[in-house]
Amino acid sequence: MTNSGTDMRHHKKPIISPLRYPGGKASLYTRLRAIVRANELTSGTYVEPYAGGAGAALGLLVTGQVRRIVINDLDQAIYAFWKAAIREPREISRMIQKADLTVAEWSRQKDIYLNGPRDDYLSLGFATFFLNRTNRSGVLNGGPIGGMDQTGKYKIDARFNRETLVERLRLISLYSKKITITNTDGLNIIKRYSKRENTLIYADPPYFEKAGSLYLNSFEHAHHSSLANCLNGAGEAKWLLTYDNVPTVAELYPDRRREIFSLNYSAHRVTKANEIMVFSDSLVVA
Ligand SMILES: C[S@@+](CC[C@H](N)C(=O)[O-])C[C@H]1O[C@@H](n2cnc3c(N)ncnc32)[C@H](O)[C@@H]1O
């Protein structure tokens, strides 16, 4: 195969999520697609109990790899964004088109994000989106790209390409009837969907290390072990899990198949494989 063949494969990974997510898993699209096919789940439901930016889920849906997706996140702000994207795509798009990309507007949106009414999903969802696109690395409690004085090399609008973002929302809205959005603990979602046929669950919980600084609700050790109890007890279900590659993963999942991998795989660089996948016994690993 020529180099251009490799490039083609690379470009086939669709970028659909309007959210930037540190450690986002859109790049696992090709692998997940292979797993969906090997398990004959192309007419099934794909579930992300810890969805965040839901990049892989949306990629699989809009390319027709799965029929339905479930996007769950416990963070109310993230949930508000997804709900607004599905229910009010035109309004969100209008807000994107006319948003002022200034530090003053950033401060206003930050105030809505921190202090606004939690049940106004449109304003909370937009504030979440605005901060996600204008903050350094998309970290919601971080500062704006370029700094408060905007003297940095990149400015606050560096990641806010209105046309691209509106186009992604339009694409998602075409599939809104195929998307279920929920706001509960990931464990509830795993319990609910692990009993269903024709379903693939991909759990990407907050990592053991650094999770606290990246996500608003970081996991305690007790959460990690409850998750392990739940998944280890659901061997009939088809699930996979990713984590940072720390020894605790082997301790929590001693009897499951595991595979070390690198998220930032690049043909041009030597990268350290520092993530790990765990598979349920009934999953055909492809
Ligand atoms: C590692 S991130 C997921 C990243 C995602 N796979 C992506 O590609 O964007 C983990 C997510 O889990 C959410 N979360 C944290 N605790 C949770 C819980 N108990 N139940 C459900 N979601 C939770 C966080 O808000 C965060 O969005």
C-alpha cells in the first residue's frame, strides 16, 4: 500500500463532535468500528456511559456503523450541551454565529456556567460549549486561550470556527432521533444496557491519574472498584473499557483480557503506549 492509502485511512476518521475533550476517544473510531463489525452489532446500539465529547459515538452513528447511540454524562453542564444540541440545534447554531469572541463575553459565559440556573439547558449548554471552545485545552475550569489580557500567540477565537461548528451541529441534528441523552451515574447506564441484546458498551471513565484536573467530577477509588464489580459481573454483555495504564487496572480486572495501546499513535513519532483496554469475555476482539 502507498503512503496515500495510509493517509486515506487516517482521514476516514470522522470529526463530528463539537466539543474538544482532553483525552477524547474519537481516534478510536477505526478500532471500535472493527469491533462493532466482528460482533455483528451494525444494527445495534452503542452506549457511552462516560461520554464527554462523545467523538467515537457520533463518528460511528453518522457513518452508519451502528443504528443508535446513548450519550450519558454525570456532569450537568455537559449533559445540558448535548440536550441543547439535540433539541435546539438551530438556536444553538444561531448563538454560535453571533457569539462575541471576547474576554468580556468569556467572563459572562463563565458566570452562567458557574452560577446560572441548572435547568435552563440552552443557556447552560451554550455556556459550556463556549468555554470548551475558548479555554486552553478545552478544560472547563481553565483560562481563555491567549490569557485574560490576550497577549498569547493564539487568541480566544483560535478554536471557534463558526462554520465548522455549525456544520457539525447540523449533521448531528439529522440523527437526533437515533440519539439518547442521559444524565446519570455511568453505573446505572451499564446496569440498564448490559441486559440488552445487540448492544455494545464502551466505558471511558475518568482516569486514575490526572483525572482530577481535567474533569469536573473526578472519580474516587470506590467508584473505580464499583465499576469493576459491575463490569466483571456482566460477562454476558459486550463491553470494553479504557483507562490509563496503571497497575490498579490489572488488580481490578485480573480475569479479563487486557491490551496496552497508545492513543496518540503516529507513524512519524515513537510514542509511549500508556493506555489500556479491557474486554468482556463475550466480546469478539478485533
Ligand atoms: C475520560 S472522560 C470521557 C472522554 C470521552 N470518551 C471522549 O471521547 O470525549 C470521562 C467523562 O466521565 C464523566 N463522568 C465523571 N464521573 C461520572 C460518573 N460517575 N458517571 C458518568 N459520567 C461521569 C466526566 O464528566 C467526563 O466527561
